[in-house]
Amino acid sequence: MTHRLARTASAAILLLPAVCHAVDSGSTAYRSGKAAGYVLGGLLLFFLARRLLGGLAWARWLIVPAIAIALFRLHPFGAAGSGDLDADKIHALAAGVRADEVLMYSTTECVYCAQAKGWLSQNGFAFTECNMSVSPACVQDFTRFGGTGTPYLVVRGRHMKDGFDSDQFLALLSP
């Protein structure tokens, strides 16, 4: 019976960030499906910890909360993002952004690049595109930055290396 309680508590701790996002139906994580990813990730981590630390129940009690805290810090509940800004606030923020402040490295065939460009344009953000399918100079810059995938954005000198995320983009622009 004690093992069942320990497993349930461990799973609950890992799922806490996902549950918080799932409850907040207005959050970007909920609308984009990230909350479901947190749930699956939490379960996967729980079963992985259980498998690797099978006979070391005490170690699970140390590692599981550490993983849960790390997940929660990656995308905290109630963090400022596009889910917390209405369209007028996003457009007002966009009005203060010059094209030379947002540089997007893309390729012609990149679907995610097209989605990012669509979001930026729809919300009125000016940006400069550096298409690596057309310009060898763009490829050289991209390689120098250590880029591995597109879209790769440089927002006011700060790099978005993991693709386009509207929450991260707005956070980089917010004062």
C-alpha cells in the first residue's frame, strides 16, 4: 500500500505544472496543446524514474520534485505571454518594433517559418527575413550563430534558438 501511495504522490508532483495549465483554459499552453505535452512528459518522467530508481524509493522522493520544479520554471503558471495580452496590447507593442530589431533566418520550404511570418504579420510586427534558400550570406550567419533549425530569430540582439514561440517572442520585447 505504501508503494502505491508513493507512486501516486510522485506522479501528482510531476503533473502539477500540466494541471495548472490545463485548469487555466485561457493560457497559451492550454490553447497550443503544450499542457497535454506537459502531462505526457510528466508521466514519461515518472515511469522513467520508477524504472531507473526501482528499489531506491527514497531517491525518487528527491528527484521527482526536482524535475517538477524544473518543468514549472520552464513555463510557469500565469507567465506573461500572448495568452495574457489582448490583441490591442500586442498591436501596441508591435507598433514600437522596427524591422531591424527582429531578424528571422528561414528557408523557403520551412512550414514553421511560414507560420511564424504569418503570426508576426498578422499582429503587425515589422521584421527582416534572411532566407537561407536564397542567400549564402544568411547561411554563413546562421552557421556562425550555431543555429540548427528554422525559424531562428534574433530579437533585439537576443537569440531564439529553439524556433518561434509567441510567448518567448513577446517576453523578449516586453520591457
